[in-house]
Amino acid sequence: MARVPVAASATVRRTADRAGRALHALARRRPRRRTGPVLELAPRENPYTRALGLLCVVLLGAWLGLLVVGDVRVPVGPMNTTMTLRPSLTGGTKINISPLGALELRSHEAPLRLDVDVDRLDPERSQALVKHPERLAGLQDEVVRDVEHGTLDLAVRSCIAVGAGAGALGLAVYRRPRRALAAGGLALCLLAASGATAFATWKPESVLEPKYSGLLASAPTLVGDARSIVSEFDVYQKELARLVTNVTKLYDVTSTLPVYEPDPTTIRVLHVSDIHLNPASWKIIASLVKQYAVDVIVDSGDTMDHGSAAENGFLDPIPDLGAPYVWVRGNHDSRETQRYLEHLKNVRVLDDGRAVTVAGLRFAGIGDPQFTPDRAVAPGGDAAEDLAGARLASALRDQRAAGTPVDIAVAHEPLAARGTDGQVPLVLAGHLHHEEMEVMKYGTRLRVEGSTGGSGLRAVEREYPAPIEASVLYLDRDTRRLQAWDEIRLGGLGLTTAEVSRHLPEENRP
């Protein structure tokens, strides 16, 4: 075997080493294959879910912002007030007059409600009005300017509040400045859209039909006199000033409520119904008669529960209620009940279409043809009520032919009352235990009263007691036509709430 020279062998080894190093370097430059788990892209978030989440952040942040910094203290005339914007599904304006209660106005339709809290009367400004009564002449203009400045300040502060609130909450949730800015911008857009909606739906005439809640004794003063409202409430700014003036009087040094002088051209009718042996009703009715200077009380039946002779003593307080009492029989009132009432002083019982004149108004009515105090008596059904309505309508036609037209007809069942359509301007009824008002096909206005007794003993059968309801009707003494009416609702058994809402017929709206 031939030997390889030593020099040649060394050369071969050096060449092999160089090739190995070159291959090693090349291997280091090539990317290594991953042997671990391969990461995949996460599925993209649903755009609708993302938009809904952003909207929730915007609404919650804007609401929190309004709660924290969204109010402004404004001096309005002699009073210090606080104006606040609050989220609301119904919109409107609420004026809180502590401790007397609150007035609610359906002033606009938007997801924002304006709250005005009358905090207190400024001693210096009110004392200046007392010493210089001539300044009251300019109070309206002053109030308008104060409200305009306060509204502008409230708008600016609300924009800052909703933008900052939504932006801060967006930053806390998303931790991205761009998302936070988007939330703040969207909140401002929503506020601007709500403001535009409120402006487009603004109803200055809403002050004509305020809803009062609070102390019942304050309702006639704060809601106001019907004829004054019809004749004087023509400009919103003036009405706001009028409200401020009234509140100023309320907080006058005498600390007595101002009483409106009775209008000699207005007849006030208190409509009650379905007392159902509730003894508390008599005190409530007597209080309403005194507070509203009621001229006549009309009871559309169901004063009793079973119509038994043993119940007749319940009727004894009627002569002392302070006003004449006009009554028709309901389906829980017996003929024995009717005969007992006919012998009570100051009571006029209506039946068979007979007409009487009380407090300058002519009434005619018919008792319910059915006596169904319990389930042991089978009712006569709608046919009996239709026949009663026809009899009453015939009597109304006879009265009109004789030159003594009836102003108000009274029946217990609304079905019987509907038979008088076209024969009388106004017909009153009850039976349903809730209030309704309707202008029927031929022009007669049907007024159904709720239960002035809170449904009597039946109040304990429900989870929540039925409210105690009554109405004060305002009629012109010359035309004997309805001008306005106040719906009065008191909390039922065990409750102490009170609400009074003012309503005007379409023809009496200025």
C-alpha cells in the first residue's frame, strides 16, 4: 500500500476544517425551525358587541358626569335655585318647591329632564321687594334674564360634564386614549341631539296643565285658579315670573299661603264616586270643599257597600260637608239607601231623569237599574244600562224642549251615561274605579271618576292599595260650560302622597 506524504495529509485536514467551519457558520445564519406550539390569530371581536359596549360606557359616563358636576346654582329673582339636567325617558320639567311639593310640566319630549330646585329665599333681595313693591313690575323681565343666563351656564356645564365623564370612564375601561376621546365625543353628540329634540318639541303651553305632588293644602295655590290660567297664561316667560312671584308670596314674612279670591264667574263642582263605606272619605271631601271653595258636590254612586239599613248611619256626615250634595244611586246602593238620603238636609237625589237646580247649575240623573252588592244577585247586563241611558236621554230632550236645558247629567254606569250623547254638554259617571275623560261622537263630554274611597274595604285585597281620587270641575257661570278640571289623587290605605294635575279642554286653550 502506498503511503501518503505527511505534508499532503496536513493539507487535507486543514481544508476539511475550513469546510466544517463554513458549514457551521452557514447553519447559524439559517432560521431555526420552531419546535414549540404554533400561536394562531385570535378571532376578531364582533363589531355590534363592540359598539354596544362603547354605547354603554358613553351613557354611564355621561350620567355620572351629570351627577357629579351637571348642576348650576342660579339666582332667579329673589330666590336661589339649582338647575340640573337628568336622564329621563319622559323628559319634561320638574320644579321642586320645598316644603310644599313639586310641579311637573310636560314641556318637551327628550331623554333629558330639567330639574329646578327652589333652595331658599334670599333675605336681602326679598326684603328689597317688601320695602319697594314697585320693583315687582320689573320682576318678570328680571326672572327671564336670570333663567336665560342660568340655562346657558347649565348647557355649557352639562357639555363639560358628559364629555369628561364619558371620556374618563372610556379611558378606565379601554385604557386607550383614542377610545376615550371617541366616548367623550359621542357623549357630546348625544347631548346635542337631545338638546335639539327638546328644542324642537318645546311646549310653552305645558304650564297650563301642571301636575302637582306634595301637600294637598298647597295644591290650589300652586296649581292656580282656572279662569286666571285661561285668561292670563299666554306667554311662557310671564308664567315663569308668575310662579316665582307666587313662591315669593309663599315665603313672605307672614308665612301664610296666599289665597286666590274666588272668581264670581266660576262655579266649582267637586265630583266624587264609589266611596264604598270608607269613613276617611268624608274628611277628605270636607277638606277639598274648603280648600277649593267648592259650590256643589256630585256623587255618582256606590256610596255604600251592601245597601243595608245598618249602613245608613254612615251617611250622616253629608249635611255638614260644607256644600250641597247631589247624588245618584249606584249598583251597591239600595232603594233603602236612596230613601234615607232623600230625608237628609242639603242632599238632592237624582233619579228617573228628574232635574234640579243647585249652585246655578241644572242637574238631571238616573239611578243604576241594577242592585248587585254581591255575587248572589244576578246582574241585568248591558241591556238594563242601555235602557236607563235611553230614559235619561229622553228626559234631557224634554227639559230642552221646555226651555230648561240641563247642564250636567249624572249616571253611575258609564254605559248608561253614553246614552246621553248629544243631549247635554257634560255627563258624569263612576263605577270603573279609575278616572277617564272622553268627548263622545256627538259632542257630549263624559267624565268618569275614580274611587273616592280607594275602593273601600277592597283596598286590602290588592298588593298595592287603590288611590283615592276626586276631581274639581270649573264651569263658567254665564255659559255653564267646562273651563278646566283638576284631577286629585291621594295615596290609598296607609299612604300619604298627593297629586293634583290641571287639565283644560281644547276649546279653552289660549
